Amino acid sequence: MYSHRYLHTLKSYVRNRSHPEGPIAEGYLSKECSTFCSRYLHEVETRFNRPVRNYDGGDAESHEDFSIFAGIGRALGKATLRTLSTDEWEQAHLYVLNNCDEVAPFVR
């Protein structure tokens, strides 16, 4: 009936092992009430209305002219520079030629 993870969550509410029913019911009700209320609090950031983790506000840079580079977001981690090999460069070039709508008239 319950998954093992959920049983672990319910067991974590227990403080007094001789009477576990009370703390389990109390913990379950408090979690349900806080979840219910947090869905209707639009001014307060909750786990239901917070922005996605890597959202940078939608500020597109100067690459917004091309549809292939219009993705919104930012990179994770430290930036590292490296030089592409000839094969990698040709693959990237071919990808842009095949997938960028703005380049299609020049390809024809």
C-alpha cells in the first residue's frame, strides 16, 4: 500500500516509540496543511512556485538573431576554453547548416 520511501518519511515523524500513532498523524497533517497553503501563497516563494534552478531571467545575448542559438539559460560550472579539432569543427558546422532556418536560403 505504501512505498518504502514514504514509510521512511512517516517513521521519521516518530519521536516517542511507545506511542508512534500520534506523531505520525500530526506530522502527516502538518505536511498536508503546509502543502495546501503553499499552493495559494503567490507572494511567498514555495517549492511549487519558485523559478527553475538554472533560469537566468530570459536575457538573450547578441546571438538572438539565429534561432539555433536562442536557447535561454546559463552554463553550469566553471567555463573552460578549448580548441575544437578539425572533425569536431566540421560536425558543428554541418549541424548549423542543417538545423538553422536562417542559413537555409544560402544552402540552396
